[in-house]
Amino acid sequence: MIRDERVVAVIPARGGSTTVPRKNLRDLGGKPLVAWPIDVARETEYVDRTLVTTDDAEIASTAREFGAEVVDRPPELATDDALVIDALRHLVETLREEGEDAAYLVMLEPTSPLRAVEDVEACLDLLVDEAQTHDSVATFTEAELSPHRYWDIDDGVPTPYHENADPWLPRQQQPTAYELTGAVYAFEIDALPDDGTSLLFDEPGAVLMPRERSVDIDTELDLTFAKVLVEEGIHERKKDPDAGVTPGHD
């Protein structure tokens, strides 16, 4: 619980995957990807329940093996084109029907396995901070490439993607940008909109994560990179001094 309100952690883990077959069951550091967020959720003191929403029997069995509850996801919410937010709407409806009165939901995707308990806690702390007015919070990390270094190519002719950008400036002189890590989303359950695609609502907040914990596994190369970080213990190194800081705030 946090501020006397219940918190539910949800791990969305569908069975299908195009670029990395059976992705959520692939091994990383001796356990399947789906087990990584389950372990973090169960280690987070704020979290009261840990749920996996899936359409896949093997994932469901693995989730239970690692201590999570399972909510069956309808097949139409588990296609390649299905939106995660629709699976969350289904989950919230299911929870309310069974009498769950949690105020907060934290989503932990298996494809961002290197998050830490402190990342989850930082999002929830910001969400309930009375000095802020956030209804949703997500984790970000500094982008590897400045948007001023993107190019457009039309009929073989390259032009800077952003008008008036100077891609030739040194990296240190390029504007800083941030990207979603996909590691943690936290929000007030009652703020979840009835429609739309965004997981950040009317008053979003941001928590920074270090790059070494921000791997998002979309390809086999991403999975290989994550394995190297785990094998070398790089993702476990001391917390970045700026981690948990909201951009634009001291």
C-alpha cells in the first residue's frame, strides 16, 4: 500500500510475438522474461497484488510458478494490432467486478526486464506526491540520439528531419531529448480514460532511469544485449545520481 491505498502491479504478456518468437518466455539470466517484472513487483513494498494478463496457457503457468496471479486476456486483445491500454481496461473492469478497490495500477512490461524496485517506487512516490498533481507517471531515459541528428530521405535525397537543425554540431551541443523506457507506468485507476491510446493522461509525470536499466527488448539483438548486461552485472551498478529526477525539476 501507499498512503493507505492499495496498489496492483500488472504484467501484460501475450503469447504472440513477430520479431522474437515466444518472447515473454525467452531466457534471460536463468529465468524467463515474464518472471523479471513479477520478481520486481513482489519485492516492491508498495505493491499488494501482482497480476499477469495473458492469452497464453504456458505464460499463465509460468507466471503462477513465479508467484503471480493470472487474468485471462480475450484473444482479440492479444493480437499484433491490439493496444496495451485496452488490455488494461479489461483488467480494471475484471478487478472492479471482483471487488478490488485498489487506487493505483503499476504496469511492468516483460520486455523491459532490467528495471529495479527503486524505479517502481520512484514512479509511485511521484504519483502520490501531494506537491504534484500527476494522474500518471512513466519512466524515461536520455535518448541516445538527438532528434536534430535524424534525417529524412526522399527519392534518395537526405535532408535533416527537423527544419533548421544542424546535425553536424558535436553531440554535447545538440539539444537533449528523452525517450520512454517502457519499464514502468503508474497511474490512478480512476484516471484511466474510456478511449484513446496513451498511457499518459491529462497530468503526466516523468521519472528518469539510467541507460543500463532501460533496455527494451524488441529484437534478437536487444535480447543479446540484455544478456550481456546481466552476465557482466552492468545493470546492477550503483544508482545514477540523476535517476528518479523529473526533467525540468530540481
